[in-house]
Amino acid sequence: MNFWNKVLSLLFPPSCGMCGKSNNHYLCLECLKKFEQEKKNVPVIEKKNGYLSEHCYLFEYQGIIREKILQYKFGNKPYLANMFSEFFVKNKKICGFLKKYDIIMEVPMSKKKVKQRGYNQSKLIAQKISQNAEILHQSAILIKQKENQTQSTLNKKQRIENVKNVYKIQNEQKIKEKAVLLFDDIYTTGATAKECAKVLKQAGASKVGILTIAKDFFS
């Protein structure tokens, strides 16, 4: 930690993103234990067919997790990335899962949406996972080349059509024969993840998986 980060930590000490109590970390031990007790069988690792080989997630998209994800995405609370990243890096099974991959990268957003929101919520968490685990973070490889309709407003069939030809690869030599892990906040129908995986595999990636905070079973 550099000098200015130490000063900021003294002036603005970390607090738990769940309960708000001051804490040495962004997720206190009490909240971490609470979620570990409630979710004994997580993370869940599901095998997939086609371009996307597997999906790993920690929570169902409901309750307080849903509330916190919505705050993080739409409430101008980028600091919650610290809390979410701790869920991943403090989980032994997730750390083992990460070792199967060479690169982690976020599902990209359009420049317009990043400008509106102020940040790509998935990129912030992917960066923090990379900093705390032995996995390289790469941006500016998988690119969203055009604006499309928001996926949450569409049904499953429409979502598949909506993401076609939306993504492209640049600097493809960086992913040749590499196992690539995509990161996104929520997995719903998988249309976006599968389209991104298709583009990555066609560009030479040896394997593509996806890691998310939550899976939405109800959309």
C-alpha cells in the first residue's frame, strides 16, 4: 500500500459493505460467516455445452444480495466492488477454480453506458480478483462494438438475437491458446456469456468459463 492509500485508510477506514460496521476489511467476519452458513453448497460450478465450458456462481439473485448488486450497479456505489471481491478471494473453492484459468476479463459495456454509469461494475471486481489471486486481468481485448437493447427488458429468444455481432476481439494474440475466465455480476439466460465465449473461442482461446456473483433463476 502506498503512502496516500495509507493516509486515505486512516481518514476513511474500511467498513463492511453488508452491515456497514467499521472493519479492517470490506466484508466483516460476522457477515462472511453468516453467508457461508446460509449457503453451504456454494460456490456452484455448472458444466455447460458449446463455446462456454462452465459457470461458477456464489448466490441466487434474491434477497440482500440482489439488493446490494442493484445498489452497486445503479446507485453510484463503486466501492462495493471491495466487498464483492472479498466474497471470491476468501473462498477456497473459488481460489481453486481460478487456478484453471490464465486470464480473467469482464463482460464489456459500451462506452456510452460506462460514461452514463461512471464505471463498469464487472471490471472493478475482475481487477480486484486479479490483484488478490494469481490470475492475469486483461481489458481491451473483448470489446462491445455497438449499443444494443438492455437484456433485462427481453425474453430468452430476444436476448439471443439481441447480442449477435455485438462483441469483437482486438489484440487476439493475447488470448491464443489461453484459458479465459469471463466475469459478470449476474447470469440469467446466459445469452451474453455464450456470445462472448463464442467470439473468444473463434479468436483462439483454448477454454472459456464464466464467474458471476449471482444466478437469476426467475427471469
